Amino acid sequence: MMSRRSRNQFPPSVVGDVAILTIEDFDEVGYLLTNPDVADAVRDGVCADGWEHYQRHGRAERRSTRRPVETRVEKILASVDTSGLGLEVGLTGPP
């Protein structure tokens, strides 16, 4: 006998124009990076993980599950030493 599916479970399909992800296709790290409030909720124990949040709220809220795209400039800026102890550019002494 087949059991009834609860209201919180969705079959892997398409609802409207929103693709329903399966856990195999879900990018946990990407979802948490894209949704820092969800990362806070997981850290605080409100949700067990990003997948739980996505199933309960994120799908209905149409939250992005893709990692943010890092531009070339963002990659360069991320590698800059802001502590002042790294490579100096330009003149380092008196002219």
C-alpha cells in the first residue's frame, strides 16, 4: 500500500516555472553563501541545514540556490593584503 505524501514533501518535478531540486542536485554551500540569513539560522540551530530550510521555506520563497558569481575584479580584490604586511607597490623609499 502506498503512503500518502505529507504536505511538506514535494516530488522531484516542476511546479509552475520553478524546478524542484532533489537533495542530489542541491548545492548546500552555494545556498548558504547566497542566503546568509539561512546560514545564520543553521548556525543558530533554527534549521538543521540549508536543505531543510529550502524544503520548508526557500522553494516557496523562490530563493536562489546558485553560488554568487565572482567577477574578475572581486577575485583580485579578495587577494589583496589589507593588513599592510604584504607586497608594496610603487616607491618604498625616498626619491
